Amino acid sequence: MQLSKSGSSGCGVFCLVGGITLILFGWFWHIPHVTRTTGTIVASTPAIYGQTRRTITYDYLAHGNHYRGQRFLWHWSPMVGRFDAGASFPVYFVDEHPDQSYAPLPPRVYLVIITGTIWLAMGAVFIIFGKPR
């Protein structure tokens, strides 16, 4: 019984295709233009299943109107107290639809591009160094 000699090359091609797909997806993904403002946390309730998880409800002002948003956040112990009611909170709202908001970070796709680059590099390593001698 002879084993297939194209196993690592097949895995390498799969990683190359997957990496290129992720890079292109991240590069051409449409992210709406957002504007940063400072909101105020109205309610901060801990989740039942973890002390480091909280549901944050916040108010913010966009184009002269008041809006309310809600996010489920994880935080680590040095940030305890930062997400209490009454604290200021960074909010990013979509310019065309100010009722849509992201908090505390804006939408990003750089992790998709970085993951695609890693997959691309793994595929190249599998193809170059995985060939039988």
C-alpha cells in the first residue's frame, strides 16, 4: 500500500486558497463610515454566567438627537468599575444611520486580513517544505 505524496501539498493549496479568500474578503468588505462620540452608561448589569461579562446600555448624542444602544462586553479585572452606570463610554455611530452604533471599539476587519496572511504563509510553508524528497 503506497501513501499519497500530495497530502501536504493539498493542505498547502487549501491554506493558500483560504488565505487569499480571507485577505480579499477583509480588503473589500464595506465598513460604514463612523464618527466617534462619548456616551454615558445608563445601565450595567452583570451576566448570570460570569463576573467579567456585562450588558452595557448607553446613551449618546448624534447629529443633535439622543440615541440609546446596548452591547454585551467581556472585560478583565483591571477594568472593573470602568463600565459602571454614569461612566463615560466611547461610541461610534454610523453617519448615515445614527441609530446604529458600535462600542467601545469601531468596526474593524484587520483581524480577517491578518488571519488570511497567516493562512497564506502556512500554505506556502506546506507546499515548499512538504514535498517528498
